[in-house]
Amino acid sequence: MRSIRPSFHVRRGGGASRRTTPVFAAVALSSVLALTATACNGNDTNAGGQSSASASDPASSGDGKIKIPDDIRKKLKEHGIDIDKWKNGAWKNWNKDDWLREADDFINPIIKGLWNTDRMRRANDPDKSVDNNDLSGDQGVTDPTPAPVDAKAVAPTYHANAATSGKVFFDSPQGTMVCSATVVQDPAHPGKSNLIWTAGHCVHAGRKGGWYRNIAFVPSYNDSGRTAAELQNATREQVAPYGVWWADWAQTSQQWIEQGGETGGDGAPYDYAVIHVTPEKGGNGKSLQETVGSALPVNFNAPAVPKVPSITATGYPAAAPFDGQKMYRCTDKPGRLSLNASAPTMYRIGCTMTGGSSGGGWVETGSDGKPALVSNTSIGPVSSGWLAGPRLGDVAKGVYASVSRKFAGQ
């Protein structure tokens, strides 16, 4: 979540910069290391008619090893990237020339074992804020600032009480970062989804940066709710009982890519992303949904903000007074927040969760009595007290459908 001070300051919610420029997805597949290069796909367009980016998939040789296709090897070579050097640490080079941001340039390696318990525990959310001029102010319709709602700890085990929630880890120029995410249904694979929903600023840095690296998802992170001290001696299986799932595809809105920034509210109404994941260890043939036992539907036609009786936001807040190791949630009746008269009005609720909760799902129970994801944490004030998330519409639906179609035949 990026933070905003009441009129307004912004901190990135998951520890990542909050706006992005390309809308494309980067990914990797592998049992040990996989690299994928994104390529522009003119068939994937969002509601605004803009192309979205896609990534080509590495092929398996059939013997458990990853075979990098010739076209991807050529693309890597064009950028002066050696696969072995990348695997052994070259990914840490974030200079302007090597921090690839465009879809047809993106390279996202998956490195087995990179996310060990120490790296996951130390991943943090940088405290970013902006001055009042970084937000466009109360244009459009904005309701009074909601009263703070204290975040309540989710009772362990998290799998029993919030099976679709988890934690996203990634590397940025500022270091190892965290966000939250939700397992969502895949219309192309009923009952067998490998899709998660998070914030756009958790996958891409925005207009002045590029794609983040080493993106991975841990469902029910710290499932038993261990303290930070207890986690120092925890095994990887205890921290990630349902495995580590690497992104092999990611996509966000073109608006986020073109407008997003490290601070401020630019692009927040389009701050969402869909990630397709694959198990680091190859798995047992089960999908993410089958592994965790659940996935939420996404409602792209949720009621207007005033008609929603309550929304529950879930995440792993990492900025003080939280430490990022435990899951929390807030429930409140949403109000409206308008950052720009020409952009969709956002949902806003009272909630004391801080950075690290970015990307966490916002769930509403519909008239049919069934829960559905209707938003994700995007921004909040520096001092905490409330959160805001985009109201999902045609652009979000286009991002979601594009990722689903990408893997429809697999």
C-alpha cells in the first residue's frame, strides 16, 4: 500500500513503488531457473484500446531441465545478459540500461531456493511519503475521511481462516520487498486456478522504473502465526507450508504503467495486477487453487460505493507498528475517494494496516451470500488510519481475461 497523508501523503503499500509504466507481465518457469522474455501481443487490449504486454514461455526439455528457447536466448544476448551470470547475482544490477521496463524487453528469472526463510522474514516496506502537491486533491466525489478501524489479527491457522490470502515477495533497487495477494478463480481452468490478484505497484515500478524481479507468492505465509523471534529458527516448510510459487506471468494496467510513481496518488484507480504462478519445486500436478483448497471469484460489476454495506481487507502489514509476519484484516463500510475527476472513484475504508498490506484483497459478500474480490489495497495515509483501493471495472476485467486466455490451453 502506498501511503497518503490526509490530503495527502503516500507510502507504497507492499513495499514496491506505487506506479508503473508498462502493463506487461514478466515471468519465469523452471525447476531450477527459468527466464522469460515478454513480447508485445497486439491481441491483448484493455478497455482503453491499448496493447497489453505478454511474455513468451520457456519450454521444458521433458527431462526435468529447462530449455531456453532460441528466441529468448537471442533476446538475452541482445541485452548482454548471460543466463548463468544472471542466476548467480547479475539480476542485482538495477542501472537504467539493465532495468528493463518494456514488455518486449522484460526478463524475469526464477531462481530455486532464493526465497529462504531469512530473506522472506527480512523483506520490508520502505517508508515513502509525498507532499500535498503530489495528489490532485478532492476532485470528483470524495466522502469525509473515515474513522480509523483497528486491524484485527487473523487467528491461526491462516489456511483455515483465510485460505486464499498470502504474501508476495520481490526484489527492487531498494532491496527485498513484500506485498499481499489473493488466490482468484480462473475462468479458463475451473477449480484449478494458478492466478493471484495483487496491486500493480507490487510488480512494476511505474513511469520511472521497470519490472521488479524474483517475484514469488507464498500462500498462508507463517500459517501458524509464529512471532518474529520464533520465525528465526523456523524451517522453510513451516514458513511456507503450501510452497513457494513463482510468477511465470504478470500483467497490470497500461494506466498504471504510464502514470505510476514511487509516491503520490497517480494511477491509483488502476493499481492492480494479475499474476500466473507455478510451483518452485515442480509440484505434484496440483494447481494453486487445489493446493490451498479455495479461490475467490472477481466481481467487475460490484455495486456503486454507497451501496456496499461492508468490505473486508486482508493483508500482511509490515510497517510499524506491525512487522509483516502476521496476517490482519479490517472490515468497514466503504466511502468514496476521488483523486482525479476523470478517473474512477476508489473505495476507501477505515483501517490501521500499514505498508506491506498493499495488494491484499478486498472482499464483499454479495446478495447471493457468497464472497467475491472487489478491490485491493493501493494507498493510505502516512500516519495510517484508512486504506483506498480501486473499484474494478472494464480495464481490470481486460487484464484478468488476458492472463486467463494466455494459459487457457495449458
